Amino acid sequence: MDYKDYYKILGVEKTATTDQIKKAYRKLARQHHPDVNPNDPKAEQRFKEVNEANEVLSDEEKRRKYDQLGADYQRYQQSGGAGRGPAGGFDWSRYAQGQGGRRATEDPFGGADFSDFFSSIFGGMGGGQRASGPRPGAGQDYQAELTLTLEDAYRGGPRTLTVNGKSLRINIKPGVEDGQTIRLRDQGGPGRHGGPAGSLYITLRLQPDPRYTRTADDLTMEVPVSIYKALLGGEQVVETLSGPVKIKIKPETANGTRLRLRGKGFPNYQHPDKAGDLYLHLTLALPQHLTEQEKELFGQLAALRPEA
């Protein structure tokens, strides 16, 4: 039986922190998820290996015991692998033993549904007292992505997505951000031996909107204003995410003027009753395809203000 290097599976160093392990796991889980690789028959096996590695290395006690196993196995290899255990091989069975050579009364890795590697080690090899039944374990966590428009994120509301052939209806709170993750408990894989189901982690992806630039809860949009309205002043209706808003343009408004509409930005995710601001960036819209009469009139205006 071959030794499984969980650090290598996740692509992390043995000194990796819990956060580094979690980050590596989430990246690989998305990469190898069967839903993402429907035409790759090996994807499910890689996905299982990644989950198995994460379940061990993300738990402090399980990781400690696994590291001890790894250190002993490395010393065994360095010694040439002779004279150890049954038939001169590495003695896996002693890791299934408790005090005084008795078989452990529980799976030291929490009864997880591991590969043959762990089943052989901790399933109770050798003689002695028979191990008790497997302990309950949580099901594996699932990963999914949900794409939203900026308006979807602004308004929130129910959305439907399909994960592993199962249709789920979830409620999106107003004000979500790109990359935000929502956790749905008990919507992951089934529990092991009566344990609880895993969780479903949904990563939200917001489509870019050409009309708006979002900074936290504030929005910025460009508003074209005719040269006549900019010079003489007037009113203009602006379509915003919350509906049409009438704004006043002061006479002699310069190109690039910025107006602030308080509370017309994005709703705050934690406090939906509060919202950011909407900034209007006024840009002059010059007339195109002038008639001869218009050119003549503009010429008369130019003559009134000759360049210095």
C-alpha cells in the first residue's frame, strides 16, 4: 500500500497555515468539481482526494496524527525499508492500535469515509479487541457559482440554481458583492454513518455594468448633458437603479461637474435600510451634423468672444 501525501495533493508546504490550506482546498475543489468537468471521468476521483486531504489537514488533531504517521514513514524509507512490520514492510497496523497494543476503540480520524489508505491503517489491523462501529461524520462540502447582474445584486430576491442535479431556490439579500460567498447548511453531500450533511458554498459573480462603477456602496455614472442645457441651465431626468430621478442643471455648468445624490447608491448588505451615494459625472454632449444655419449662429457666438 502506498503512502498518501496530503500536502502534495493540496499543493501546500508542511508548514502551511490553516488559512493557506483552506485557500488551496477551495481553489482545487472548484477546479476539479465534477459539475465543472462533466466530460472528465477522473475529475470525481481528484475531487475526492482533495476533499479527503482537506478533511485531515484542516483539523488540528487529525493533522497532528497524520504528521506523526508521515514522520515515521519517512524514517522507514530512509532506513531502506527493511525489517519493519509484516513481511518486512512498513507496519501500518500499529497506527490502529491504542495503549498496550489494543485496537483503538474509535477511528482517530473521526470515522471519515477515507480511501483504502486510511481504511487499512485505522480500520483495525492486527489482533486484539475489535473496534467499535464507525463514528458519524459530516458530508463533504459542495462548491457552486451564481452569476448576477448589477441590478440583481441591487434588488436581491429569489434565485434558482442546480447543483449535482438538484434544483435549489435561494434568497439573495440586496447589496451583495462580487466574490461574496453564501453558505447553505445541509445542502452538501450526505453525512456518513448518520452524521450531518455537508454545506453548499455559493460564490457570487457580478457581471460588469457599462453604466456604473461601483466602489463599496457608492455608484458613479456618466450623464451626457447637451451644450445648450449646460450653458443655459435646465432639468434632466436620469434613469437610476432605483428609478428615474429629475436633476437640476445650473447655468454655465462645466464639463466634468460631479453631482451627488445621497442614498441613491447601493444598499448596504449588513444594513439594507441604508445605502451609499450615487455620483453623477456630467459630460458635455456636443451637437453633431450641424446645419449651415447652426454653423452660422455658432460663428456669431464665437465672434462675441474672440480668443485672446
